[in-house]
Amino acid sequence: MDSTLLKGLNVLERLTNSSEPLGVTALATSLDLPKSNIHRTLTTLIAAGYVAQHQNGSYYPTLRIWQQGVQVMTRHPVRRAAMPYMQSLQQNTSETINLVVPDGDDCIYIDQLVSANPLRVSSTVGERAPQLLTVSGRVMLAHHPDAGQRARQLYAAQIAPEPPFSLAELLAELESVRQEGIGMSASVWRPGINSMAAVICDAEQMPVGAIAIAGSKTRFTDTRMRELIQPLMHVCTSISRTLGA
């Protein structure tokens, strides 16, 4: 493993995740690295165009990271397959549509079509969330070949925020989702937001994504969600077929 490259990536990720520019001392403390290492790494990242220095001496990431991310996003096979179906679903439901893909123990929102009735508190493109705490993540988990074992591992590792359900409740939900093909959530990940999701599978029948519909709990009620079960499942089935499932 190239430790120098790893240090550089860790510094870049720390800067990207920060809401404000960071100084050498703050980076060294948060990454447990010597200031000399941080300074050399920052010098390299500046030369490569990924980091810039503020006039007060702190450092921040440049738009070059965004540029690279957009290029990766545009080529993502699940997003390319899903886009026309997401647009159709959004037109038919008038609700916010999210495309989510798994990434390790988490899931990432890689696309979103916003409702004409925008949510005050909503997930955003690029956001990462624990699989256990989002309905999209649990739908994908339910269709994993080793769903039970994987669920136990994730549940044991999820310390903060603590899941608002027991392991037994989680396993029962996953079994229900696997049988019915749909998952519903009432204000678990986002307070005041109800959501529902269905899985997208690839040619090997592996879960590679999920489409979620989200709305305010005052408007997006259980009755409304049940009305959208068939449209949502139809869209996810169509996307899966496009991917070879």
C-alpha cells in the first residue's frame, strides 16, 4: 500500500467533508499525523489543483473534485439506466425521487428529482448514510444473498446514531421486504419525512441500487405510499431489466 497516496487521499477527504477551510494544525490533529506530513501533502495537492489556500492560511478543496465527481456520476451505469424511469415516476407522483446505491456499510444518494412541493429537510446528491437507517439501504440489504448475516454485522457495528429498532425487528422487516419487494419508512432517517423504496438488481441478481420516493409525513401518508407501490415496483423492475436482470 502506498502510504503517501493514502495520506493525500485522507487529507483531501477531510477537507471535502469540512464545512469550512482547515489549517495545518486542525488537519494534523484530526488525522493524527505530523504537521510536516500535512504540509507536504497540502503542497502536492495544491500543485495538482485539488486544494487551494485561503488568505488566512487555511486550506479548502477546489472545484476540481466536483468536476471529477460529475464525470464519474455521468458514467455510472445504474444512473444512466435509471434516469428516464425516474423522470417518468416523478411526473406521475409529483414527489421527490432519489436514486441510491450501496457503498460498503453505507449508501450514497447519486441522483435526485425534486418535487414541486420541496422538502424542508431532505437528503442531497452526494450524501452518505448508513444502510441500516435508510429505507433504501434496508431494501438493498434485504436482497443481498447473505442478508441475515450481513444485517447482523451492520447492526453490531452501528453505534452512532443508534438504530431505532431491535435486531429482531430489523430481520423481520428484511424478510417482509424480500417477500413483498417494497420497503416503507416513517420518519426514521429524516424527522418528518416518510419514504418508500424498491430495489434495483443487475444481471447477477445483486442489489446495485434503489429508487426511493420521499415526502412530508403530513402529505405523504401511509395511504398515499400504498397507492404508489405498483408504480414504484414497475420502475425498479424496468431499470433492473435494462441492466440485464
